[in-house]
Amino acid sequence: MDKLARPLRQTWLMLILVSGSLAIALPGHGGSVPTGLSSGVSVGGSNLLPIGASTLCIYQEVDQEADQEVEPVGCQEEQLESASANATVDPTTGDITLTTAAQQALNTSANQIAQGLRGTNPVLVVLLTTPGEISLTIPSPVGASGPSEAEDAAETVDDMAAAAAAAIANGESVSLTSSRGTLGIAAPTVSQASGSNTILVTSAVFTLQGGTPMVAPLRGTLAQIANTTGFLTAAFATGLTPSQVAPFTEMALAGADYRDLVALFNTVSGLIPPQPQPRSTALAVDPTLLEEAIQAYNRIVDNSTSEILAALSQNSDFVALGRSLQQLRAAIEVS
């Protein structure tokens, strides 16, 4: 769901490609085996229960008497009902409203989570309490600051990210330039040869205008580094620095698809108010956004291979994020 998209500041950019579970759980999928204790990470399917119920795909009907074939010309997902007795789902917008007691319990849980993560996952808690967005659909500024008729000019940020990922996959380097600075990722080199699982290394170098370069080492298979390049490119193109998305960079290196990670990033950024208070409506956790975050987390787990899930289960931020979402979801079921 993209209805919560926030306005973005356009960044002039030029791309140059240079050759060279807790109490809440879904029924387990067949063969599902937990890989991270109480983390929400499992082989075979997710165990995070959304607040909203299952959805129904509705197709437009075609007049049979006109000898027209019945074809799906428009599929719309519609919320049927709430999956919680303490939540109400608007059938038109999908917005979720909690009872007063459930909302207060959710806010209290968020406060506890933020306090706990400050000691164990400080970078993650900053992300959870700071609003931000990576938009893949905005027009790419490529062409405004470079040749406007270049054949390889990307049309959207998504196109740009895909082009950068493809360049790395082809053994090329990537260089990005914006009004804020530059991001360069050199062609990966072999660190450890092992057939199809050969490990390569490179670095993402981000430099603010007139600032000191910040280097983020990237290590993994060629596919993992290319995937991470796609994520970093999308983040950079929408005005974010590598340090702001560091936890998700590591998740991309573990193999989680960068487009799915963008969706998760957009829903968990600012999910917890900076100073949540149990009885404050102004600083309340948005249950609709929590629903989207759970759905996005589930999508990564459901779409990932067992090998990727095993790697994600070793990623402390991904595990902590799953636990946090579970704790927030469980808080809604107040007695």
C-alpha cells in the first residue's frame, strides 16, 4: 500500500555507469522451521499476524451476451474484516482504528521497545523513530543534470537502481552524483573463489560536498552486492545517505530483495514516535502503518529462500525488527 507516501525533496542526480515468534503467530506452513528464536524469521513462511484480515481479489465482470470473454480487467484487494476484536478496518480506505485501551497498550509497548533497542540496536531505533522514505516511482533527475537525450537515461528511481545493480552484476563500476555529494561503488573483485558461491568485495564510498569520504565495505556474492547496489542507489537518489539506511544495507547483503526492503523501510521509518507516551494521542503509534510494516516484513520472509532466511536470522537488526513488530502486534490484544 502506497497511500502513506510522504512528499519528497527532489535531488538532482546523474548516473554514470563506468565499464571495467511471541504470542502471535500464523498457522505454520508445511515444513516451516524457525531459524531465529522469537524473531519472526522462519523457513517456509512468516509468523507475523496482520491486524487486518485476509483480502479478496475482485474482478470486473464482462457482459456474456455481448460474446466477450471474461478477463480480469481490474483486481482490487478489499479488506473483509479486522483480525482483532480491538481493531476496526475501514472497508473503503483500509485505515485501522483501535479501541482506546488497545491504542494505549500499543503506545506503551512502543515506548518499551524504543528504550530496549537503544541499548541493543541503537542504529535501528534511530530509524524506527525518524520518518523517511525511499520512493522508487518518482521521476529520475537523470537528464536534468546530464545529457537529456542519453540512451541509457533512467526514467524513474527504480529504473536507475536496476541499471546500477545490472552494472555491478556485469562487473562494472557505478558512480552517482547529486547536489549533496557523490556515491561510488567500484567493480567487485574476488576475495574467495568457491564456484557459484564465490565471495567478492568492494566498497560504497559516499562523500558529501566538501566533506570527508565515508566508506561502507560490501562483501558477498556478486548477486548480493548487485542487490545491495540497487538499494543504495535508490536511497541515494531520494536524498538519503548510506548511514541512514545502514541496517537495511546489511539486510540487502544477506539477500533480501532490495525492492521489498524499500517497502519495509518506508513503513518502519518513524513507526515509533520519538518520545512515545502511553496516553498521548499526538504521539500515538499509527496502527495502519503498523499493519503495512507487518505485511512488508511478511513479504520478505515469504519471498526469501531458506538460504536467505538463514542469513537474515543472523542479522541482529532484522531479528530485532521482527521481534519489535511482534511485540507491537501482541500489545493490541489487551484483555
